[in-house]
Amino acid sequence: MTNKEQDSIRLINTAIIKSKEKKINISYQEKLSKVCESPAIKALAHAINYLSENEKISRDQAAVLLVDTVRSLDNIWNDYVLMEGMEKLKEVLKKQTNH
């Protein structure tokens, strides 16, 4: 890869990052504070303590395990919804080509 191509790739990556900055809501601190005071966060704090004691792991490990588990669930459902959407799209396209 030439230097010019490498520079172009860096420029593209920089542009992608800068475009994401525009989408970030500046009031994230306020939102973060509000979420951190929510009953759901308090319940998660109890879950961290419970998991830590029950599994004989540190609270840090318990917190990471909970977050990783929720992220895994979210990824599974994202994949499922994507596949469902693709199947429906295939059905629509199949009907269109049959007409």
C-alpha cells in the first residue's frame, strides 16, 4: 500500500470519527447523572453485590460479568431481529419477482 493510500485511509477513518462526534448529544453528563440515580442502577448495584458474594468473585468482576451478559443478550437479539428482517425482506422481494 502506498503512502498516499495509507493517508487516504487515515483521512477516511478520521472523517468517520468526526461524523460520530456530531451525533453525540452534549447533555450526556446530565443524562448520565439521571441514569445513575435511577432505581434500575440501584437494582444493578444489589445484583453486583449478590453475584460477588454468591460466586466468590470481586465486585469488579461481578459488574463486568453482568455487563458482558447483558451485552451478549443484546447482541443475540440484534442478530435475531436482523435475521427476521432479512427473511421478511426476502419474502417481499420473492413476491415482487413472481408478479
